[in-house]
Amino acid sequence: MPYVDRQNRFCGFLDIEENENSGRFLRRYFILDTEQGSLLWYMDNPQNLPKGAGNVGSLNLSYISKVNDATKQRPKAEFCFVINAGMRKFYLQANDQQDLVEWISVLNNAIKITVPKPGEGHNTHAETPQELLGTVKQVSYKTEIIGGVPIITATQEQGEGHNGADRGGVKRAQNQMPYFLSRGAQDQAIIKAGYCVKQGAVMKNWKRRYFVLDENSLNYYKTDMEREPLRAIPLKEIHKVQECKQSEHMMRDNLFEMVTSSRTFYIQADSPEDMHSWIKAISGAIVAQRGPGRSANT
């Protein structure tokens, strides 16, 4: 789902058909900047790209006439919507039905304030991203201490049960199971899997890794096609999992930290919802392994 970053811009991953009518959708990170009046897309979150790496595509909001659902035009493309910009149509795929509705809403609201109606002159109110979210469902969270481990869960009631909204807790493209796990050949039950960005221990650089959480450990791989993990972190070594509040990392959105016996891992998710989902899943797995009443520090 689109979220508002620290620079007050809408952000999130979408798949875009960069060459019209090619049928080939590519994963890109989108930034809707209403102040600059543009929609930009990148190979990844710019925070994780090499210094100086620019966007791979852009669209001036004043060129957009309408954004609407395109599932009928593209029945084979799941959760598809289209941006109409002059003679060109940009087809994009959202992650689920709720993501589809929210992107269409924020884009249509953005072009309304970018292209003022005749006679309104320059008095058009430039709404903030929070105002643009208007009718879009807001997400709130509650924190519970279970077995000594803080667990954050969404308290929203609205929007649950949408067609494809959860899809088994695994998002298409970004959170699909790796091919060697999807066959059911592994002994450990998979709790959650998906891509996140992790800070290295020595060089302190940030790299995208594929994480797999099972009943006994959190493993991360170079990609979802790898058979052997780069590292397996036993759950018994994890003392704490929480949203990161350290000032040196505060410019990174959706960042959480995992404190273990040997080091603290800093992990960046793709959205606030995904961040809280990982915190909840890891904390829950720790509680399930240690049993109720056992704290993470025991």
C-alpha cells in the first residue's frame, strides 16, 4: 500500500508495463511527489541505490487525465490499473485489491489539485498527503506484551477480507516463496518470507536480501532462487525485535531492529505494514518456541 515517507511523499512498490502492450511488467519503486507535480519510479527505493542513481521513469502529473481500474482491459494482469496520459497509457499492477484502490485514489486526488479547474486561478488548496488519503483507510496499531516479547498488531477492522488483500500473507513478486521452498520439501514450517533491505555488519552498506522465517530461525538469502542461506539466525539468540528509533538511521523509512546475542541487525521493510508484519511474525515465533511466560531475555 502507498505510504507517506519522511519527505511527505507517497511511496511504494508497483509493477509497471514500461513498454506499452508488451505484457511484461517490471517491479519498480514509485514516488508520488505532489509538491513537484510528478510521479517518479526507480529500480529500488532510492535509499538503497548507489549514490547518484536516478529514476528510470517519470510522468508529469499535469499530463494525467484519469487513473482507473484496468482489470477488464488486462484480465491476465492481476490488480491492474491504468494511468491515462495523453496518447500513452501506463498499465500498472498493485500488490492486492486494497493497494489497487488506494493508488487509484491518491493519484486521482493528486491530479485534481495539480490541474485547477477554469476560473479557480491560483487559489487551489494544495492538499497534504495526509489530506489526500482522506477516504483511504488509516491503519492503527496496538502493542501487547506476550511472553515478555512486545507484539504490534493492526487494530483496523475496515478493509479486511478484501479479495486478495492478504493472499496467504505472501505478496506477489516481492514476497513469494523461493522455488525450493514452495515444493514443500523443507522440514520446517515457513511462517513468513519476503524481501527486505539489511545493513551489512562490516561495510555498513544496505543490500536487498530474501528473508525466510521458520519455527526455529530467521534465514536470509541473496535471492529467492538460492538454496543455501547467507546466514541463519536462531530464534533463541534473538532478544528483542522492535521499530528502530535510533537517530542515525531515522531517515530510513520502515526500519526495525533485531537485537541478538552477537549483534544488532537493522532491517528495512518495503512499507509500514510489512515492517509491523515482520515484527509481529518474528516476535510470535519466539513466543511459540519458548512458550508463554518466557521473556525474550531469558
